Amino acid sequence: MARLSLKNIIGKKSASFALVQSFLEQLKADISIEDENGKILSGNEQLDPVHQYPIAVDNELLGWVKGDDNAFIIGSLVTLLLQKEGEKKKLGSEVLNLYQEVNLIFNFSEKLAQTIEPAAIAQITLDEAEHIIKSDNGVVILWDEYSRQLQVIAKSGELFFNEENINNNLSLLLRMILGGQSEIIDDISLLKDAGIVLPQVQSVLYSALKVNHRIMGAIILAGNGPVQYTAADLKFLTTLALQSSSAIESALLYEKNIKEANEREEAMRRIHEVTRKFVPYEFIQSLGYDLITDIKLGDQVEKIVTVLFSDIRNYTTLSERMTPEENFSFICSFNEYMGPIIRLNKGFINQYLGDAIMAIFPGNAADALAAAVQMQIAIQDFNKQRELFNQAPIQIGVGMHTGPLIMGITGDHERLDATTISDTVNTASRLESLTKYYKASIIISEETLQQISAPDTFHLRLLGRVQLKGKYAPTSIHECFSGNTEFELQKKLETLPYFTTGISNYLNSSFDRAVSAFQEVLDANPEDLTAKFFLNNATGYLNNGVPLNWMGVEQMQSK
Amino acid sequence: MENKILIVDDEAHIRMLIEQTLEDLEDEGVIFFKAENGEEALEIIQSEKPQLVFLDVMMPKMNGMEVCRRVKKELELNNVFIVLLTAKGQELDRQKGLEVGADLYMTKPFDPEAILNKAREVLNLPG
């Protein structure tokens, strides 16, 4: 506040200048008005004044009125005017202070509205408080209901709080904070003794942060020097605390909501991920959906696909030698080997049926055959590992057929199942069974072969025609030996011309020629059990005669 | 030439606040004039030619925008630095302020310190 001065009253620019002048004229007064330093502000110099009156307001000398008898009247008038001016200034200054506070709180609210982070809000509050209230240190602490600990979320200056100590002396601080009060602590010996504040701290001012009578924490300011905090400081701090409490509360709620939303999203993602393992994404995609949650009972789609079946040979015998646990872990490690091969070749596993795998290849049949070959090669690798543990090698048979298949959602409204309904599945399964009969590792149907655009990339042998149980039309079947060992592969390639001759004679009922051709194969490759199968059959027909309706078609009575 | 500041606002307490804020300048010889409406403001600007005018926008009898337009565009008193004052939340778009030739605009509640600094800057008075 600018100092009160006589110039305010009798200066030429002042409003009361004219009034004072008119008084002086009317009274024909011969006086001078001087400031406290004797400088004449009005009238003539009075060398030997009869009267001289000091002009003082609030015990402060502001000047003199010197001269004749009128000096008293003029002195009284000037004093009165000065008192009025002083009151006006004081009032103005108080209003300005209040206005500054309003402006500050206005700006503070604006800053708060722009942030949604609890620590940032606490820091803004602290900065704002320290801007107005003189202090050396400050902290904002929050009470965490879950951990039942106090936590410093904003600080400034030397950390007068020992973060570890605050929780060691919870009861002391809590008694202070949870009282929900705001106060100036003059005697801080308790806090010092507890090691909560540094020794140089001399005075502490705090205000609780609370929302709806729930205490969240406190904002605490401290001064190192002999700071005397005032009621106005406390009032201001309380106002800031009140504002920031609800902002911090909202920010914490927001944080909690975001966290919960993320957790829900993560849970959904995991459920989704697991669901995909039960129902392949390709299955859902084939139905025209992206999410499993979209599927409904009765959804279905028909496609031409290749169905692949694989089965472990003599698994029953194998499993009899294992405990149920060993059995289970064996199947799991086996499937871990096979699953990726199917996916890499653009297929998906529709079902694991114990030791059997049913996979669907929606693209080209060549994908399925490539997968089958790689599965057979993988088995060789799998067996090498088993050998290290003195375990017997295993063999798998793979059969496949290409044809229409309906994929759909069956069940009832409470229990859904992703199902395939197709005769193609049955045929593929039966062709897989035939691998045991023909001693072949992979058998594919004619329909599958027809869909493969470059059959030359695979090593194939015709195995004749079969009449599958329950089927009207016989089917040509082929062995693929690309997945055999290098040795077997070479032998089968060498003997392929004899084998082909053997099969064509066999199908034409020229059994004697068939016998000699298959004998050639076996002479070169005694391990060719398929050739041996045909040799035995041909020899049998030669010796015992052929059924009347023999058309070169094997009647498959088993499944 | 004497330094003169004109404070124009229809609300007495705002006039008082601005004057109180700039009080220290009085000791440095600055003369204050006050007006409570646009018409009065225009008269004082013409007769006293203050270097700096704090001009409220929303006022009876000619609003601040119109006062500013007349001073800058019609009277072409380009040596008058005009600060338009608007209430927060009623900010005019800056374009409109520029069109009528205002030199600056501030929002109420104003920051007393900012007002004092601006006055010192315009009147070329050391702080």
C-alpha cells in the first residue's frame, strides 16, 4: 500500500485541492502547509508563526500547518481529509488483496481442470500454496486405505519428511491428519522427537484433504526460520485443500476406472486367446465372423476342403505299457510336434481324438499332403529322441480325402459345439485305417490327387481301387511315400516301374504277371510290405480263384 | 507531457481495483481518469489524450468495442494504447478485437501484477 501523504489532499491534482484553497481564501488565512520535511506545499513561508499544528494520522507525523489563528481550523480539516483518504486506501488495499485471492483461486481451479493425474494435482496445489504462504518445505501425503500407509505424492524443498519415518510413526501423524482439521502447529517438538520433521523446522501449517468427511490425506507446509503463520495463511491453505481434494478424488477414481477397464480388457483378451485354442479362428472366420461371441446356434457354411486324419499305430499296445499320466504326457508331447506342422501348412486342427488328429485344410489339397509328409518326417525325428530314452519307435498312418464339408454350430441354446458334418470326414478316417491294411504311411484319395496342381512334387504309387463300407462308388487310392526314410524312398523309386506294372496287371486280373512284377519289387526291396501285400493277394487269387464279380476293387468290410 | 491513464468500467469496484492496482504509479506522476460508460470515455480520450486506456467491453451507452473502433478508426488516435477487458468465459475472438484496433485484451478476473507491468511497459516507467 502506497504511503499516505499530504500531497494526496492538497496536491493540485487532488479532488480536495479546490476545497482547501477555497477555505484558505474565505478565511483570508496567512498560513503554510508543510510536509514532514518542512517543504512548503501551500501558502507562504511562515518565519515566525504564532501557531503550528502537527498533522498526524495513526500516530504518524505527515506535516505541519503553521501561521495565524486559522491554522487550527485548517489543520483539523486537513487531518480529517487525510483520515478519510487513509481509510479509503486501506479499504482499497483490502479489496485488492481479496481480489488477488479470487484471481488466484480462479487460476488454480483452471489448472486443476486441466489435469487428471493425482500427483500432478497435488504438485499444483503445493506450488500454489507456497506461492502465497511463505514456507521452506511442503508435502502432500495421501492415506492409502488398502496398504494402510501414508504416501508422499508431491513435495518441494528439502524433504523435511522422512518417507520411511512417516509410516513408522503412523499413529502420531494419523491423529493429526485424520482429525480432519487445519491448524498451525507452534509446538512441533512431538514431530521432531518422532523424527518426522528435520531439526531445523520451526513451524508447521497443515490442512486435511477431505471429501464428504472422508479424510484422504493432508497438505503440510513448514518453515525453517522463525515464520509466524497467520489465520489468513491457514484460511488460504484450507481453501486450496478443499479444491484439490475433490480434484484428487476424481483423478483417483478415474485412475481406478482406467485400471479396471484395462484389467477387464486383458481378461477378455486372455479368454479370447484361450477360446481360439478350443475353437480355431479359421473355423469362426469360415462362418464369416471375427469374434467367437458373434457365432450363434445354426450358423453353418459348406466348403470343399481336404480332411486329414492321423493315428498312431498300435497305440493300444503302446499305451498299455504306460501309466495314465505317462500316456497323457506322451500324447501332449506328440501333439506339440504335430500341431505346428498343420498350422504352418495352412490347416487347422478340428479335433484331437486321443492319439488321433483330425485337421481341415480349407485351401489346396497340396497343403494337406505337404503337412502329412512333414508329419512323417517329424516322426523320424521324434523317434530319434525316443531312442535316446530307450523307447520304442512309433509309427503314424495318415489318410486324407477331399470333398464338401459343412462347418457349423450345433447343440442347443445352452451348450454350443463347433462341429463338422461331412461324409468327407468319414472317408478320410477310413483311408487312414487302410494305411494299416496296405502297410502304407500316407494314403490319399483320387479326389485329393485331382486337386493337387503339381502332383510331381510328391512321390506317389497307385494302390488300386477300394469299395469303402457304406459307399456305392469305388475310389482309387494312392500311397505317398515322400515321408519315408531316405533309404526306403530310394528303394521305392527304383522299383516304381515294377510296382506300377504289378498294380495294372493285378487290376486286370493278370495275377501271374502281377506276381512276377511284385516279386521283382521285393527282390530289390524286401522291406516293401505294400508290395508283399499285393504279392500275397495275387498269389491267393492265382491259387484259389477270383470272386465272380471281381472288378479289381477291394471290398472293405471293416470300417 | 504528463502520463495519463483512463480506466473505463461500468462497475465501480472494478474501477477502484484497477486504480488500487496502479496506485504506485501515482507517486511517479501518473494521473488517473475514470469513466463509467463509453460516451464518457470517448469524451475524456478526446480531451485528455491518455497514453493508456483500460476499457471494459460490456458497458451501457456505447460498448468498449465501439469506443475502441471510434478512437482507432475514426479519430485515428494511434498513440492511445487500448487494453480491452472482458469477463472470463466471454472472451471475444481475437479477430474481432483486432478489427476494432485494440492493442491487447485481458480477461477478468485480471491478474493485478500483469496490469501493473503492462502499464509500466506502455508508459515506459522503470519497475
